[in-house]
Amino acid sequence: MTTQERYLSAKEMYAAVGVDTQKALEMLSRFSISMHCWQGDDVKGFDQDGPLSGGIQTTGNYPGRARTPEELMADIDQVLKLLPGKHKLNLHACYAIFEKGEHVDRDAIEPKHFKRWVEFAKERGIGLDFNPTFFSHKKAEGLTLSSNDEEIRQFWIRHGQACVRISQYFAEELGQPCVMNIWIPDGLKDIPADRLGPRARFKDSLDQILSVPYDKEKVYVCLESKVFGIGLESYTVGSSEFCVNYAAKKGILSLMDTGHYHPTEVVSDKISSMLLFNEKLALHVSRPVRWDSDHVVLFDDETKEIAKEIVRNNAMDRVFLAMDYFDASINRISAWVVGMRNMQKAMLFALLQPYTRLQEMQNAGSFTELQMLQEEMKLYPVGDVWNYFCEINGVPGKEDWYAEVKRYEQEVLSRRI
């Protein structure tokens, strides 16, 4: 059977339980995922040569890491060729591109230092999201926006303000909103003597960053929490309670990262509660293994549950979804493609569920039938619908895309020594 014939067979099967596969594909084609640039170079960036810091760790030394803007852009292009649909690119401030002989510190970066990224995005018809980089810097060895060293705190406040201006520049140049996410690695290894003081300073720093004029229809500022990190095991300044309350009070977005909670917490269970009280919500999807280890996203239960919560709550236009993982132990292009396509597969799986019937069963107390149908839907031919989606978008289906990754590794990545 051809891909189209298999799709038509799957279409009939889904229609029998009240699911319109064509509508699902149309909705999926409009859902944009923000692809993280830092998978391609192990979160190194281009503005400094020091080690990765801030409780973040990239493991592995697979050959082919992007070392220059040109190499990273080429790698991103290769990934985009293997993804159905239209997506966005998520940048960190440390990916500023300076002209030869030029360098400014992070508190003085300007839109011009990201002009090449805007040109890159325009040529491909994609949008850009942005993140201030409060780590991997000599002034980030201790606390940043919560520091009691006023000189250091003001340095990072200026950095945050600069990033707001750059985000506005992205939105205006590209004609679509820019999501700017603030996360700081501030915290302590051991039990603090003062939890309130650093949080009060963090609050004041955020107030100063948000005092920069910007168009809230063009720039969506987010605040991301974290439960702990390496060297920050006992206390993080930007806890979930701090970030959710601050975002609600200031009218900005909360961002939930799937690896930034206790191991037994899942973000999927939090989405419906957040949507009840917030017009929009932002997510970073990774795969935590025992801790915030940022493994490649799989087509696993939690990824599917996140997608189902977005879809069944009619929130595809209310949730900004970005990927956030980095694996240097395997081919980086493959890691990018696997994670991005798995998130899209999860969204498709969610779009192919008969929610009206399932909700009616729950409301009627028909839990036996509800469990049965939920389990049976797991074996419905979502793969046939996915492969058809790939075909009509002009990208390889099934595992066929991997041949292109191997070709690129042999012809491009293997030459990066």
C-alpha cells in the first residue's frame, strides 16, 4: 500500500470513533514549535570561551559540534529540512554575532548583534524567540539578578533590559511575536541563612527589567522556575511559587520546564490549572532522567499527556511550546530531529483522540468503558497519519530521514576537527 492508501484506511478507522483526521492535520500544520539553537553546539554560544556553568551540564563528545555561526546555521537548515510544518528558532543571548574585531559584554548587546539571525529567519520565513543568558560568564559565578553585590546585579539588570529591546526588534522585523524567557541559575548548595533577601532582590531586578518600554502584543516576557541544579541543591531563588506569583502580579507569562520540578511532579498535570487563570502559557519540553538532565524528547507518556492537555483544553493558540534539551553523546542533528518530530507526533496523537466521547464517559461515570477506549486508541494507526503528513509536507516519513542525517555527517560533520 502507498502512504496515501494507508492514510485513507486510517482516516476511515478514526472516523468510526468520531475523529476527523483531515482537521487534525490542518491544526497540526498551524502549530509552531520553537526549536532551540543550543542543541547544535552544546550550549557554548559565541560570546565567550569559558566553561558551561549555572548548574547546567552537557555530556558527551560526539564529533561535529558547530563552532561558528555559519556552521550552526547550516546545521539548523539541515534539521528544518527534515521537519514537517513551519517552526520558530529559539536563541540565547550568548549567540550574539559580532563583526570581526568587535566584542561587547552582555550588558551592552544590541539588536545589531543579532542582525544575521534576523536575516537568517527572514530568508526561511520563520520567527525568533529569545532568552537572556544569565550563566557561563565571569559575573555569573555567584548570584546574578539576586546578588547582594550591586555592581553585579546592575550588570545583569542591564543585560535583561537589552534583551527586551532585542526581542522587540525580532518581533518588528519578522512580523510575529517573540517569546522572551527569563531564567536565572541563582541558588545555594547548602541550607541558606536568608531565603527572603535574595528573592526580594530578584523581584526588584525583574521590576527594573520590565520597566523598559515594549509592546506586549509583540513581546511575551516569561519567567521560568526551577527546583534545583548542580551546586544549587538546597535553595533556588526562582522557585515555582516565586515565579508563578510574580508572573501573575506583573501580567507576564509563566514558563514551565518539564525538568524543573521534583522527580515525581509532571507538567502535564499543571497545564489545566494554569490555563484556568492565565490567557497564555509557555512550556519548555525536555526529558528529565532523575534530574533536569535535558535528554532528547521521546514519544513517551508524559510528552503525549502534555500534548493532550494542550489539545483537549483548546489551547493550541494559547500555549507557546519550545524544546530545551542538549545531548552531545549522539549525532546532534539526529537528536534535534528526533525530539522535534516526537513533539509533533505527540501533538498529532493528541489531535486524533475522540475527546467528546471520552469526556461524556467520564461525566457519566463510565470509567470501565473510558479506560477501555483510552487504551484501544493507543494502537490506532497514528503512524500512517504521521507519514502522510510528512509526505504532503515534502519531508521523509518513517525512519527514512536518517539517511540524510548520515549523509550530512559524512560530508559535513566529520570534517569538523
